[in-house]
Amino acid sequence: MNLRFLALAGIFALLGARMPAAAQAPLDVLVLNDIEYANPDGQHLMANMARPPGKGPFPAVICIHGGGFRAGTRQGYDGLIKRLAERGYVALTVSYRLAPKYQFPAAVLDVKAAVRWLRKNAKKYSVDPDRIGVTGGSAGGHLAQFLGVTQDVPRFDTEGGSSKVSSDVACVVNFYGPSDFTKSYGKSVDAAEVLPLWLGGNAQTARLRHLESSPLYWVTPAAAPTLFVHGTEDKYVAFEQAEWIFDKMKAAGVEVEFLKLEGAGHGFQGEAAKAADAAMFAFFDKHLKPG
């Protein structure tokens, strides 16, 4: 597969009622499962955590699963959080409320609550509260990006712990997440099926929600540094979605990088997956580990 890497530097919560189960992973990584970080509407939102050995404080990464805002589970990132822990990060993979029962902005409120919970419990889990990054793929990439472009927007910090605790993140790695839902129809094989479930209508009947939920329209110079990773042959989230927000963030003076994977689709395999992982780890090391 022909890969082309464009590294463009631009000016772009408390444990719940259930005690977490502990297990040992390779290299002495400690894994804690089923930690309740929030309980909106009685949903008992859980996180799985992997921690490196030692006292820390360590940088942290929150991983957000995909699934079209209506499916997917946090366990899909269990392997990634262990690999991050082996590299010196406290890493979480989190659940959030899903459509169609819970529409926008429920998932946004949940992942912001996860950041606030981790920051509030930073000392307990040996986390540096000033070095929290976030990543996700597809819908999870969108939610990670939304965290990065809505730093301290009060309307999205209304659930899950004290709103006095910041939900800001230090950096974002966005794997093929959509940036503009108003332009998703006709460019995605399932947008017409998925988006109305999460946004309560299509681009005509629920246009305001399509705009409000699109990270592209929240970009300001205060956005978090971001790495975009996207395949040119993605049939679910068009490659242009990454180009649009990359260009807007770069124009706003935000530090951005873009890994363009020629010929890759929605999700990566083989050499594309290796290149994506290497770029992600390098980006987190750059922004979350002391120089």
C-alpha cells in the first residue's frame, strides 16, 4: 500500500458503587475494569483503565470508541489502553450514552464528564491533570475532536461531576472522525441512516443540530493541538472531512498535523495501521511528555 505522510505543522467521575476488578497485563501494567465515572439518567457509565508501574504522576489518554453514535463498546480499546500504559500513560477507554435513546449532546456531555472525573481523581490514579490527551475513531474521533474545539464552553459541561473542574484536553488524535455533518449526506454510505438517529432528523429537518454537533463550526485559536489520521478511500467518513477542519484549524493558528493514508478505508490494517499507531504515539509523546 502506498502511504504518504503529511506532517504539516500549522499555526490545526469517583468510583461507582461497584469496585473495579483488577488484573495484571504484560510488563506489570495494572488494569482496572468497570470503574463508574458518571451516572446520568441512571446509566452507570463505566471506564476501563490501564496504568504503568511506578508512582507518577503520569500523562493520561482517554480513548473513545466508535460505532456511529449508536453502537460500539469501550472494550474495543482494551488493547490500546494497555499499549499506552506500556509507554508510560494512564489510559482509559470509556462508555457513553448511545442513540437513538440518547441524542446529541448526550455523548458529548459524557466524554466531557470523563475528562472532569479523571482530572478530579488525578492524585488517586497518579495522573498529571495538566497532561490529558484524547483519541478516538469514527464517531469516537468526532467526540475526541469535539473535546478539543469546545474548551471551556459551559453549555457542554452540565453533567457528571462538578462543572468547576475543567474538561479541557491538551491534545487530540482524531482517527477518521467527521467534522461537518451538514455535508455528510451523499458522501457516506450510512449517514442517511445514522445521523437522524443521533440528531433527531436529517440535514433539513434538524439543521441546527447538524451545525451545533459539527466540530468544524467550533474551531477557534484556543482549540487543542490535533493530529488527523484519515484514509483517502474512506466510504463512511469522506476524506475531505479531515481536510476541511485541518485547513480551518491551521488558519486559526492551531498546531495541527495530518497523516494521509493513500488507499486506506474506514479503519486501518497492515502497514497503514502501523503508520497510524506510530504517528499517534509520537504525537502524544510530543504533547504530553516533558521535553
